[in-house]
Amino acid sequence: MKKKLLESILTISGILLLPAFAFAEPAAIAPAKIDTGDTAFLLISAALVMLMTPGLALFYGGMVRGKNILGTLMQSFVAIALISVQWVLFGYSLAFGPDIGGIIGSLDWAFLRGVGVEPNTDYAATVPHLAFMIYQAMFAVITPALISGAVAERMKFSSFLVFTLAWSTIVYDPLAHWVWGSGGWLRTMGALDFAGGIVVHISSGISALAAAMVLGKRSGYLREAIYPHNLPMTVLGAGLLWFGWFGFNAGSALSSGALAASAFVTTHASAVSATLAWVLIEWIHRGKPTMFGAATGAIAGLATITPAAGFVSPMSAMLIGLLAGGICYCALMVKGKLGYDDSLDAFGVHGVGGMLGTLALGLLAQKAVNDAGANGLLFGDFRFFGTQLLAVGVSALYSFGATIGLLTLIDISMGLRVDEEDEVVGLDLSQHGEKGYQL
């Protein structure tokens, strides 16, 4: 009797509950599930990219004269603080926030409103939105720091702060939205940039050229010897950059899977082939291979593979590295003849490398490597190469024009360069009241 009563209750309950199950939300639109492995991978990658900016400080710092070491280190170090604050307050929202006409993100995510622990499936479906945000913050930090290489040893620190904040807001954030933001117009057209060839290297490298032209040459440039004061420091910085670049490129897969492994390998393949190419060319051209050349060649290979890392094969990456070693070397050689003083070769390495890598991606991309990408010109899609060419031209023109405008306004309002006497004394004492070495 009890058994029959229980069966009747269960039957009635099932009939009553059937409509609830029938009209329940489908599983496909359930909240995205956080993958702890992907999250750990992305947070580690963010830490690696953060380490790149102190690495850049050492790389640049060793190349300047001893009287400017702290001033050079400070320009990179302060960018970590200044741009991180900007990113949290409104920069992230401008770059990745809800789209406005394909041009810029809205301020809906300003002060990180709506940016929490739930994944945002427009960008990274398996990690907290906050993890994606802080990973992208490290890209935003290092990009204006790269420009400091072009203005080393002669720019006022106060002017550098104003320029860095304004440039990040007016140049970096919109460009990041065009290329990476959901709804961005270059992204919608099909332009690809895996880890920042356009957004980071073209923008900073072209802006570095503009900055070098506006500021003018260092006192004594091409009239007296200006030597790096500490090449071991530069090599240490290059090593830290190389190490951090695995987070920069492999981390851009946004998950710890096959694509991250592919990007990791292509990153290293390009760096080593560029290093060997640079050393060999320098050996033939100058008669001796130099440590400075080897370090610069490695950075050129890393910058050039950045846009293509997740879309090309390892052998294509080695070819890209060989091209980077040769073409970036030539870019540095003609600098003196063209008459501009890009102090630490930010344009020759990052600007030229970024453009070369973005166009090489248009030639060598394969859907067999990443089915979310495209096939390059050599694999049957000439339209994709045209899209990459357009992306290079637009990003270069915008970065150059906006940088010229910003620097001109700053020069008119507060001045860009230190006084000639302060330049002779050095930025360490004139701008910061301290010395790097007590010898």
C-alpha cells in the first residue's frame, strides 16, 4: 500500500514539474565556466608581461650614458604605475568596453564597473573578466614605455608624464579597440594581430619616430662619440624581455592549450633566427660580431613575430626572424643618413619590426595552424594580405599624426626638452636629484 502511494506521488510530481523542465533555460546559455588551468596560465602570463617593462628599463638603461641611467629607468618604471591607474579608471573601458561605432569603447566599464569574476565571452570565455583585464593592462603599460627609447637623454620628466598619459588615451586605447575590441572596425574587416604587432609595436615605433623628429637631436649627436655605458645591463634587459615575451605571445592564446604551445615555439624560433641573422650580417658588414648586435637582433625577431605568433608555422616563424634580422639591421644603418636621432632605436626595431611582421602575417598565415585566423597570400587569400596592408597604413598614419599633434601642444604649453645645461649635466641630477653611480 505504501509502495503504491509513493509511486502515485512521484508520478503526479513528475507531471507537475514537466512544464518547469520544458521551459527551463537551455544549457547553451548557462554562465561560462571558469577553467582554473586557463586562469592560472593567463595570470602567470600577465606577470611575465609585467616583468618586461623593468626588463625594457634595463635594456634601454644600459644603452644610455651613465649620467642618464636613472632618468631612463624612471621613464619605464613610472609607466607601470601611471598607465595601470589610467587603465583601471577608464583606459580598459575605452579599449575593450561596449563598442561605439567601431571606433572606441564606451565608458560603461570605467572604474571597472561590470568587470568582475565572471568570464566575458567576447574576449576570453574560460577566465575571469578581471584576469583578461589585468593581462591587457600589462600591454598598455609597456607600449608607451617603448617610445621612451626615442626621447632618451633629453626629454623633461614632467613632459614625459603628460605625454605618456595623453598618448595612451588618444592613441593606444582607440587603436586597441579597432584591432582587438569587440566591434572594432579593423577587427570586423578581418585584420589580425595575435599579440600586438599593430597595437603595440607599430603604434609605439611610429610614434617614436615622430617624437625623435619633434624633439630634435641630442646635443653632440654625430659630432661626438655617444657610447652605451653598461652593455651587460642591456643584455640582462634583453634576457628579461625574451623571457617575458613568452607570456606576451603564448599568453595571447588566452588558454593553456595547443595554440599557446604553437605561439611559444614560433616566438622562440623567430628570436633565434633573427639573432643569428643580425650577428652574421654585422660580422660581414663591420668585421666583428657584437654582443649589442646580438641582443638587438633578438628583440627585433621577437617584435616582428608578435602579430603572427599564433597564426604561422614554426618554419614560417624562422623565415620571419631571418627577415627581421636583415631588414631591422638595415633600418638602423640608415638612421644617421636620414638625420633623425632615435636614441635607442625604438623605430628601427619596433616600428619596422611591427610593420614587417604584420605584412608577413598577411603572406604566411595558415588556417591549418589556427582555424580562427586566415590563409595568407602564399596560401591562397590575396584579400587578407590587402586587409593587413590597410591595417598597417592606417595605424601608422594615425599614430604618427596624433603623436606629432600631442607633442606640439605639450611643447607649446610646457616645453619638451630639458635646458642645454641640464642635458650636459644629465637627467639623473637635473630631473631627479640623484646619481646612478657613486664612483
